[in-house]
Amino acid sequence: MARTFGEPKVILGPVLYFRGEQGDRWRLSALFVLEGEAEPDDLTVESVSLPVPPRHLASWRGRHLWRFDFAVPRAAGDEAVAYGFAEGERWRVIVPGLESPLRVAFTSCNGAEDPATLDRHGTARNALWADLLERHGSGPFHLLIQGGDQLYADRVWHDRPALAEWRRRPPTRLAEPFSAAMAEQAMDHYFDLYLDTWGQPEVAAALARIPSVMMWDDHDIYDGWGSLPTEELAAPVARGVFMVARRCFALFQLGAAPEALPDCVWGQETGAFTQGFVVGDVGILAPDLRSERTPDRVMAPRSRKALPGWLDRFAACRHLLLVSSVPLLFTDTGGVERLLAALPGRHRYADDLRDQWRSPAHAAEWRRLLETLTAFSLRTGCRITAVSGEIHLGALAVLSGPVEIHQLIASGIVHPPPSRLYAAALDRLARRRERPVAGFTLEMPPFAETGRRLIRARNWLALAFESRGGLRAQWHTEESPGLYLRQIA
């Protein structure tokens, strides 16, 4: 009996994922969420001779996740390649030519802790997604790197009755088991939230047209995960919610079942979601800085041990793009964290400060990481640029010495900026010049366009690599289009 695509209803998709280069082919996957039991038709892709069969990943409450894996031959220059179904809508993806410099869009923070803050912001939630799509139309991007908080799932503790009731109980609740009702409600929350967040027209259009590489941060789980007190993180209910969030992250942000991850997930050997790609002479490394996090560490010893080997895979690259969900290089906020710790009670920003690499709890680990990265760059000649989100401001920083590491921060594409007072205080802190490791200085230079070190506006980042390993970065902001350029030679 012939399969018909008309029977199941598409409720999300396609979502495109980058899987890496394979010789002269550009490897991609496309995810669809369908309602109904019928298997979809094969996908057809221009330049791919055979139809692409569907692969069933998972289902939840009558909704099924199907993935299609394909590799598109690359020409000398960029080509727009259509894909879709024989009877149905088709989409176009830009496949870079073998001689084309890589162009990347970087985003983070696709939401807010309290959705009401978006209503008060004054402009459309997805205004910058629309801007990204418009610029993709005139100067197409090959990749969309999403650096964390693609989802704001914090209300899992408020909107799901069994979990909300557990959260209200006294501290003895921490020993209680994760019930079947809690597991079902958590799965409902994350599954429905992905459908709602990614089903919005501007977001859906970008996900269907630009292949993504995604790495999670705390809000993809819930606010503060990994930086909350140890006894909270170890509670069976909290661990259960984390495992549901982990499964949904794999399904939606990696397009894979957690027990069958694609080969670009290098962290499989450590149990984390670290991903790596080599694209011509550009490397992309997105370490998982959330799965193994505790209040006293960012990466587990097994991942720290694996890091030098991961870096060695980029030894022949001219430029390595390091995706650090929280900024690798930023002004030292440890003094603020210590001040809050000395005050009575639990403070709103305590978890956010503990998240940072510059937290006193992570300072030694951070310095070891800098030493590992600078030693790799010095030994191989590979430039390193870190891209990050999380702080809801745009910024740049430079670690200077025998080699340089640049930091570009774009945050957030949807999350509103912090208050003027908070941003001004951070801007003042950012004026300091530091020496975090022997032989190196760290500074956050001001933007020539404004004289300020921080961009207090919603923003995303466009990156254009150059033939000799250089990089041109531009922040696209809500308030000052066309400003904020940075050339990394």
C-alpha cells in the first residue's frame, strides 16, 4: 500500500541540523513532528538522486518525530537547494560551495523567564528573527549556531500541577521520589513548549532554511540548573525533570534519540553533548557546559581530560570557533558574587553569577581552560574566537599575549536587555584591564561606534570567515542597525 504524506498532519518542521562535511558533500538532517500514525512519504532533495526515507525517532501523545538524513553534493560556489515532498511544500537551503568562505549566524536567549516581560518590551517578540531572515535573503548564511537558552522552560515548576505542588512542600520533599505523574507532566511541558516556541512563524522559517548547531544552557532545563545548591540538584524529582529535559533536548535540538546520537556529538564518550565540526579550514567546537555542571565545577574530569584530544582534531584549521554558552572572557564579577553571598537570604542574581566562568567557584578551572586553549593556539597557529550568549547584552573581549583569543557575545535575540542601571554598572566593571594568567592580559574594549563596552539592546551576530583565516563580526541590534563591526585579523 502506497504511503501518502497527506494523512499525517505536520505540526512542526522542518528543522534542519548540520551534520558536518563528508568529502565534497554537505550532510544535513531534517526533523518533522507529525500528528497521526501514518508514515510520511520519502523526502526529495535537489541534487540527491535517491528519495530520502524517514526514520522514526520517538512519539508522545499521538505526535511522532521523523528524521530524514541526506548529503548534498557541493559545487564550486553556493547553491540554493530545494527539499520537500512530492506533493507538498518545499523549502530552500543554501549549500556552501567548496570555495566559499563560511558565513554563520549566531543567536542565544530565545525567550524570557517571565513571558510577561516580552509583552512589556514594546516590540514584537520575534522582530530580530525577522531581521535575521531578511538578511539571510540578501546575504545567505550557511549555518545557524544557537548558543543556549533556545527554550525557556522555567515554568515547569509552576504550570504542571504535580511539580508545582512538590515545589511548595517543605524541605523534606527533596527525598521524595519522581512519580509517574510528574514524569508525564514534565514531558508534556517540554514537548509542548518546543512546539509552541519553534512553531512561531519567524522562528520556524529560520529553522527550516538554515541548518542549526545547538548547545543548551540552564533555561533549556530550568533556571539555574547546575548552579543551584547541591541538595536541590540531587533531589530525585529535580534529577527526573533534568532527565526529561535532556531527552527533549536530544530529540529537538540534536534531532536524535539520546541513545543514538549523531557522530558529530563528540561528547558521547564522556556522557555529555559536546559537538565538533571541521568545515574546510574552520573548526567549530561546542562543549556541553551544562550537563556535568555542579556548584563547584563546569566540566567533569572526564570531559576536561578529553578536551586536548578534541582540540587536536582542529590542528590543521586556521580558525576555531568555540561556542561557550556562558562567556569564556568577561569582566570579573566575583566581587559582586561574594557581596551577595555575605547578605542574608537568597538573591535573584546569585545563580546567574555562579553560572559564570569568572565565579570564584570556577576560577581555577577557568584558568586551566585558558592555558589549554592558548597552548593549543600557540602550538598550531589556529586562531580561537569564542562566541557566547547568556548575559542579555552584546559585548566583546580580548585575551592578549603570545597569542590572542577573542570573545564575541550576542545575547539575546528575544530576551529583553537588563535595566540601564545594571548595564551601566557592568560597563563600569568592564573598564578594568586584568592579568588572569601569566603572560596574558584581558580587556573589554569599547565599541568605536558608541564608546561603550556593552550593547544594551536585543541582538544577534553575523560572522563571515575570510580566505586567510580572518573573521568579520557584526552585531545586528534592535536599536542601531548597521553598527557594531569588528574585524579579527
